[in-house]
Amino acid sequence: MASKADFSLAEWKKIVQSPLLAGVAVSAADPNGFIAHLKEAFAEAKMLGEARASSVDGTLMRSIVEELLTSTGRAESREGIRTIAAGASPDQMKVRAIGELKEVAAILDAKAPTEASAIKVWLNKIAQTVAEASGDGFLGFGGAQVNEVEKAALGDIRHALGTADASVENKADETRGGLAGPFG
């Protein structure tokens, strides 16, 4: 199994910020306002908490989550996101975040091949959860759970990560019948 020691400092920072990048890429694809942004941020935090609770000690995923949940890890990851967002339109932020995810995928494939697939699937799940969090419509009710712009961003993320799980893309529409909102 790979560990933090297998990566350069710059590579490790990119890997640790990758869960945030997955959420940023989807949020930037279709910025829906303050309430939607809060729902998306809470969804991402929930995914990190679930990963912390369910991942096995000593795994690379657990190390990523543990690092991101430290004050230093959070601060460095937020700074990395600020750098990506600096002077960028939402579409440019999305493109930059997806580019960073592609780099993370290459790093994982090269240095952590036994764990790369699981981490990339996890990053896809984070992106999917963020996309499902706010929904369209009035206050998140009555619209599509994941709209076409978000679906396209999810496809771009899957492509960047080298995962081609088409079933993730339509999960919300199939399981929730398109009902949006946090309780849908």
C-alpha cells in the first residue's frame, strides 16, 4: 500500500485537495447561489466524514481524509483552491479543477496503482453527491436533481480521472425520480 511518504510534497498537496476539487468542478459548472452552495459544501463534508468512518486505517484514502481534516491540511487545500479560482470565471474554475484532477489521477496511477481505482471512484462519488445536493427549481424543489450542465461536468470528471462508470451519472434521476431537494 502507498503512503504519504511515496509522494513529493507538491504531489501530496494535490492529492489531499482532490476531494475539494471534485466538488469545486461540479459547483463551478452550474453556480446556483448561496443556499445551493451551502448544500453542496455540506454534501462534500458528509462524504469526507463517511470516508473517515468507513476507510481502513493505513489505507491511502484514510490518510488523505485524515490530512484534509487537520487544520494544516484544510488551510493548504483551501489555498490551493483559491489559487485555482484566482481571476477565473466559473467555467475557467471548472476547467482548472478538472485539469488538477487529471494530474491527481496520473500521480495515483504511477505511485499508488493498487489504490488508485478506489480513490478515483471515491472522487467521482464526491462529485456526484455534490451535484445531487442542491437540485434545480425553487429552493431546490421541483427541478431536476442533477441538471444537464452538472451531468456534463460529471462526465468530464470521469474522463479526467480515467473512470468510465456511466451508472454514476444517472444515479440521482433513477433513484429519486428527479425529485430535488435535500430530503428527496
